[in-house]
Amino acid sequence: MNRLILTAAMTGAMLTTAFAQQPTPEQMEMAYSAARNQLGVLAYCQEKGFIDGSASEIQTKLLALVPTPADASKGDTAEAVGKQGKVSVMGMEQDLTTAAKAQGIDEAKLCEMMASALKQAAANLPQ
């Protein structure tokens, strides 16, 4: 499940790569939903006071690079799940508390790690 958290944290980098490989509509929908979930998770972390709003701002900018599917309802659901403190990627869900405990850290540290990973990934993207 630790891979699930890392996968979610690297969504921003995957989005850019996806465009270079002519993704299928299903892949784009999955990328969009994952990005929306990550936005929700970051909002959860921010609401709890674990991170500031900078990671959410970066995620919002990255999300703007992904075409919105004709039916955005899965993205809406994914973001709502994220706001409950649950990472949802590729059909799997895990709450942040469980993921943090599995890594021997608290939820605040996990939020900080995800925000930091997102910022690093975004810094490496072409401007």
C-alpha cells in the first residue's frame, strides 16, 4: 500500500508523460480521476493544518493540463474521497492514517511527504 501513496504523489509527473504517449480515453480518465483524488487529499491535509496551500495550487495547475473527460463524475467522486483523507488510485483505496502507520509515521508527516514529492515532481516538469 505504500506504493499506492507514492503513486498518488507522483500523479503530476505521470500526467505530463501520458500526453507524450498518446493515451487512450480510459487512461486519460484514470489520470484525471487520480489527479482529482490527489487534489482532494491535499485539501484534507491542508484542512487538518498539516500543509499550507501551495501543494494544492500546484496540483490545480497540473490538473488544468489534463483534458476533462466528457463525464467528470468519476473525478468528482475521486476528489470527494480524497477530501475524506483517502487515496484512491487504480481502483484501490487506502486512508492516510493506515498508510502513515504502515510507514511508522503520523498523518501530518505523510501529508508533508506527499506535498514535498508533488512540489519536486512539478519543479522537474518543463516550464
